[in-house]
Amino acid sequence: MKTFFAAALFAWLAGAFDIVDGKIARKYNLSTEFGIQLDSFADFLSFVIVPVMFIFFAVIDGKELMLYTPLVAFAFIYYVISGGLRRLIQFNIDAQEGEVSKYFTGVPTPLGAILLWVVYLVWLTGIINENIVLISMIIIGFLLNSKVKIPHP
């Protein structure tokens, strides 16, 4: 349990640093094409891969055969590739150095990670089962690339 607490703590720290580094880069006009790409790579690791691995090892690991295996595979592959990776690629295509729009189109990956953490916390209470966790991952993955407008902080 200590390792899951540490993983969650470091994920929240990654979120804090993501906010701070973006604000510093824009304030001091340090935004570059390389920085945009590097930030998206860091976001992919921190807000797509880490939460998915967290969900797998905390919720699914050891239960793969008891659950509907295609649903397990689809949820993880869909979230990582169609959700997180596609969202970050589209963000990079649309991004302009030094510019920030008022709204994100689709749920940003840090918010997607927060939603996954909330799903995990609800699962801990026993209110939902593993299948609902998997379906929630698919829904959140879809929202990452939806047309929902989220205000930029």
C-alpha cells in the first residue's frame, strides 16, 4: 500500500509541476516548439501511462481471468492510444508557441488522470466493481478527445 501512496503522491506532484512550468514558460516567453513537444511527452508519461499502470496494478492485476479479457484489453489500449496519445498529438498540432487559448477542447490529460484517481478512490469504497472501473476508463478516454470545452486555468 505504501507504493501506491507514493505513486499517487508523485502523480499529484507531476500535476503541480505541469502547471508551474507552463506558467513560467509563458510569463518569461520561454515557450518553444521543442518545449511544447517535451511537455506533451512528460504529460503522456505522467497523466496517461502512470494512472493507467496505477489502475492496472491496484485494481485489475491478478483478476484478468475473472474479468472479461477483451474488455480489459480494450479499456487499457483505448485509453492509452485513442485517449491520451491522440489527445496530446492533436494538442501539439494545434499549439502555437507562446499562445494559450481560453479553453481546452476535450478533457486535458491532467484532468483525465484526476478522473481516473477519483474512479480508483470510489472503487476502494466498494461502491463500484472492476468492470465499472474499465468502463469508466473508456468513457474518460473518449472525453479526452471530445468537443467538450474546459476553461484553461
